[in-house]
Amino acid sequence: MWEEAFGGAAAQMKRRWAFCASASARIEGGVTQGRTKAAINRKPKSQISEQEAHQIVTQATEAVYPKFRAIDELTQHNLQKVLQAMQRHRLSQLHFTRADGYGHADYGVQTLDEIFADVFGAEAGLVRIQFVSGTHAIAAALFGVLRPGMRF
């Protein structure tokens, strides 16, 4: 049934549903801790058949499928942009070799900056692990161009 309705996306949808179901089971498991055995073993008052459950799952899957499809398409588009930028800048094994640590002739860092600038459509890029947040990066940029006593 799944394969007929969704084609190649069926396996992906099953994995997503299984993840949601396992997360729900873990949450339920946490709630039942501290209850008596009688309360845990008691059957719920209203039960639905397997066919009704399957129908509910199918309807829910059909309802969220367009959202998942849009996310998958955006992911593919962005991945293609990154791969094309890496090809344009001829990223190779040379860019992953060790440098002296002082930043002189570090082709990997320079190429990474160029790739990020290309992917995000910027003039230039500066990608460093030393920037711990966006605010830190903005402050570094402002300190780089502003001088004490400058007024606007």
C-alpha cells in the first residue's frame, strides 16, 4: 500500500513514522514510571482497530507529505549549490593538509572562505572556529573597520 501510494518516498516516510512512534513510546515509558502495576496493565477504555489505525496513519502521512517533500527539495537545491561551489574552487586533497598554524599559505582556509562566500552570494567570507557566535563575528567585523572616536 505504501509503495503504491508514495513510490520511492515510502521507505523514508516509514522511517520518519517509526521515529515518531519510538519517541512517543519513550515519552509514554517515562510517564508510566511511578504508577502501580494495575494502572499500567489496565486497558484503555476506547480502542481502535488496526485498520482504523492504519487509516489514521495514512491520512496523517498524506497531510505532511507536501511539507516533507518541500524540505527534501530545498535540501537537494542547497546541496547542489555547495557541490558546485566546491567544484568551481577546485577543492581537493591539497586543501585538507596541515598548515604551520600561523595562517600563512593555508590554502584550505582560504578556499573554505571562498566557497562560503560563493554559496551565500557574498563578496568575501571568513569562516573560523574561533567565532563562537554571530554576535562575536559581528563585533569582530566592527572592531576591524571602526577606530576609537569615530562618529557617524
